[in-house]
Amino acid sequence: MESLDLKFDLDESARQYRQNLIDRLKKDANVQQFLQKNHLDVSVLEKNSSQFGRWIKQGRICRDCRGLNYCTNSIKGVRSDLSVDGNGFVSEVYVSCRFKQVQNQQMAHKNNFTVTHMQGRDYLLSFETLSSTLNDEPREYLLAYGQAVSSLGLQNGCLFYGQPGTGKSTLLMALANEHAKQGKKVAYVRVPLLIAEIKENLNDDEYRRLTLSRLRYADVLFLDDFGSEAATAWTRDEILFPILDERMNNNKKTYFASNIAFNELVDRYSLDHSVASSVAARRMMDRVRTLAKPIELRGSSRRHAPK
């Protein structure tokens, strides 16, 4: 069988453009450095002028870039580069830029989250980033911040409670990131969303078993918006209580955040206030009290603070 000849003749203008490109590439300091580093002859430019041309253009764009928010590449933070194999064959590859590499390092701990409702920049929250505004914070927040930091070295977690928008979830996420950076397996869920997801997957026994198992046995568990879910006997007795009972019995560190005052959570979970329901609520809150130290966060909502 005869081999196919896939060579195409270029018209005069295309040939002139290609030759001008090769001439420019030969004079380019970056190209010269690349050829020298990889022990390549300048003749390689004849076969790979398009790849080298794109490489130079990409390098120029990325060199002047101010950060990921300004990236214009089709995949943010990813740029094209050139690679040379053992036979001197040049090919285009895609690599993370310097900004993306820094972000990847900052987000490496995300792999230690077994279940998570955190998103995007939530994983960049830390006590270091929060400390930059401490001089402007009220005394109540400073006390809660200090107790959150102190809890890192303790066996028990915290239950932050107070009005919406006072910074409870922010502290919780900073704590979750810190524990994950220490190599702990972390689960972070917003309780109303957790309940909704389980309801959506009621027919998927494997999903429910795996999710609840991860919440029971995570090294550190974070339950945000605790008490804000549509409380029922099912959510209390079949979902939350088994998780908290398992964690209490095995001394598993657990944190909570709630918009409901700590002493009102028993009423929240008493439902119909029958004797049986009240006992069930007290049993569950006894687990919460054993697992976490109540810490009140007072103040106005940060979400509506003047800018």
C-alpha cells in the first residue's frame, strides 16, 4: 500500500509569513535559551515554527499577568509550554502558571475533606487571613476568635451560636482548613443542605450509608447551621443523633455553628413537646454539650455592614 503524502504547498504570502516567523524566532533570546538548554539545532524551528510562535506569544501574555483574576486563557491559570522527548521531538503541553501553582499549594489540604459544603475561596480562609482585621473587631468577636484558636489543641470542639452574620461560619471554615492542613480527615456540612441531599437520595442506600459513615468517623466534624434545618423526628433520631452518639462515644472532635441560642436548642428539637420527644431532644443535646463548648457570638450582621 502506498504511503499518503500529506504535504501541502503554501502560497507565496503564507511562505513569506512562515519565513518571517522563523527569522524572528531565531533572534528571540528565549528561543535561543530553550534550544541551548535542550541541545537542539536551530533547524528544529523549520518543523515547529507554529508551536514556538504560540509559545512566545503565551509567554509574553503570562509574563505581564497580574494574577488569576486577570487570566484570559481558556483554562484559567493553565498555559501552553513546550516539551522535548529523548529523541528531540518537540510537543506542546499544558502546565499551571506560577499563580495557579501557588493556589494549588494553598488548596492542597482540600484533599483531606471527606465530605464538604465549602466552596472556592472558602478553602483559603485561615486564622492568618482573619487576623488582619482583628484591630477593627468588637470584643465579643475577639473572645470567640481566641477560643477558636485555643480549641485547636483541645480534645473538644466549640458550638458558636448567635444571630446570623456574626462570623460563626467563617470561624468554622478557618478551623476546618487548619485541621485539614494538619493532615486530619475533615467533614464540613451545612445541616439543612445535608438533610436535603439525603432526602433527594432516599432510594440510594449506598449514598446514605457512605455519607453518614464519613460524618461519624471523620477525625473532625463541622456541623454548620445546626438547628436551622426543618427538624423532624426522623432528622433528629435517624440522622443527627446516631452521628453525635458515635462521635461522643469515640471522643471524636466536633464543632457546631447555630443561629439559635444554646439553651433554646432543646426546645427546637423537642418538636411536639411530648415527654418522649423532650427526652429525645435532651439526649441529643447532652451529646452536643459533651462534644463542644458553647461560645456566644454577639453583634450585628457583617453581611449588611457599610462598605
